[in-house]
Amino acid sequence: MKIRPYLTYQGTCQDAIALYERAFKTQATEILRFSDILSNAESPIPEGFKDQIVQAILPIGGDFIRLSDCPTELNCPESERISLAIEASVDEVKYAFEVLSIDGRVAIPLERTFYSPLAGVVFDEFGVMWNFVGQND
């Protein structure tokens, strides 16, 4: 059994993928749009969603996250109850934290802690909370 983070967006998934590709120096391995799946009368594609992303996979390190756009009525506003924890080298943490901070909001600046040489928390421009923990190389 595995547990995978699955992030949903209100029509901005493509922009989120571009940001995360830059922050984590990776490329999405799969992007499937609503227009790529068949629409039928029982489960029609919501109006304006044909070009939105129904499923994307983004590798990060040796793992991956899933992402998609989600109709507004199924998606709730920003939540601080869940965050994605990234454990990486100090240099990787500094770089990704800086990229996500550009249009995001720093909740805890990067600093030395009792458990890490460099740790901090940032909400990206889409409201996703990223909890960074730098590790000694």
C-alpha cells in the first residue's frame, strides 16, 4: 500500500505544474485533459472544463504527486490542515523555497532548527502548504 498526495485546483492546475516543474527541476510525466476522455450523457464534462486537467503526474525526487483541476463545487478553499513535506539537501530546499515564495506567502522563514540545518514553511500562489526540511548532505 502507498499513500500519494493529490492536489486539486480551480482551473489553475497547468500553472501549478509549471511552477512545480521549475521549483523541483522536474517534468510532468502525464497530463490528461478532460477533452481527452469521452463525455457521455450520464457524466458530461462540465462546461468550460474541456481544456482543464483531469489527471497529471509530477515526479519529485524518487516519488510523485498527482494533480488535477476540480469543479469549484467539489473544491474547497485553502486549508492549513494538510501540507506537503519535502526533505532534501539544503541547496534543493533553498532553491524550491525561493521559487514557491515568489508569488506565495512565507509562513515560517528558512532557518536552522533543532531538527534540521534549514527548515521553513511556505504557501505557494495556489494555497498549497509546503513544509521544507533540509538535510545534511
